[in-house]
Amino acid sequence: MRMTRVGQSTLVISLILGVFFLTACGGTSNTSLPPPSSSTSQPASAQSPVSTQASPTSTEQPVAPASSILASANDIPDTQTFVTYSASPGGYSLDVPEGWARTTNAANVNFVFNLDGLQVSITKTTTTLTADSVRTNQAVALQQTGRAVRDVKVSDVQLPSGHAVLIVYTSNSDPNPVTGKQVRIENNSYLYIKNGKLATLTLWAPVGADNVDQWARISRSFKWV
């Protein structure tokens, strides 16, 4: 799967999160993509299987989880070095694993390595953010537009940058363009709002991978600058 495809796939779910939340809450939103800009991309060691593209059929069923060996191979090591990534167009920064392949599009960015990845996308908003509103308005949208989305859980979380909403769910990956195979993915999406901007940070890995501490570090490092 090409890096450009990864960016398009993951961006769909972020835009859906923004559009459905803002529309249902009665606010206004500009969720158009920023004007195209030159992207910075580093070659990935392997493709990302993240699955947030609209499903070709509403009856798509969840694929079986990957083997424990494959899942463990996508644990972010405890020895992983992190570096700070700053996005001037988006006005934010966060810690990201060093060496992951990066694709940028103005304020939005993807980082991938093997079957792991993270994405930040920025949209505009004039509404407030609560777990109740997200749970009511977005769970159905995720299940209707994602690939076999299941196990959706929404909660308020307090992070160093302030209040955020966390959406946890599983989904299928996009089919591998060569083999057609899919992987069952666990996704954590953090929604942050400040001064009319909604940032959606999504982290993904095969179901069964142990990235709890590393994902906590990344989500807690996010800040508006």
C-alpha cells in the first residue's frame, strides 16, 4: 500500500468525526482539506494497514485477529526513541517514534512503521466537546462508514494539554493491494479542541499489540503551540 493511500484512508475517519460531531451539535465546521502543499515523505519499511476508509459494503464482517506473533512484532519497543514533531500550519506538537515514515499535507501528518501508525488531522469547529455528544452522534457514523467497526467506546480524558475525548474501536484494514489480505486493527482516537480548532490524533496497531505505554506517551505529549 502506498503512503499516499494511507494518508487518504486515515483522513476519512477524522473528517467524519469532525463533520458528524459538529453537525449533530448544531455548530458549524470547515472540514475541507487544506490546499495541497509539497509533502515530506520518507520510505516506509512496510505498508500500513489502517482501516478507516469507507467500507465498500455495509455488511463487511470483522476479519480474524492477527496471530500473537504478528501482533507482538508490532509492539512499539520499550527502548523506542521519541522525537518532537511540530506542525506550524496546525499550531501543535507531539512526540513521535523516531524513524517512522512521515507523510505531511499542510497541517495534517501521518507516521507509519510496519503495521503501526499515527495520524493528526486538523479541522475547524465552533462547538464544545463532550463524551456524551461524541458517543451519541459519532458511534453510528463510525459503524456506518468504517470497515467493520466494532467495540466503540467513548470517554472523557484529562491530559496535560487539557480536556479531550477518547474513542476506542476496532476495524478491518484496507485490503492489501497485492494479496487482498486484511488485518484487524485497534484504533485510539483522541479529540482535542482549542480556539476553534479540532485536532484528531489517531493511533492504530494490530489487535493484540501491546502499545499502551507508548500510546499514552504520544497522546499526553500533544499540545497546542
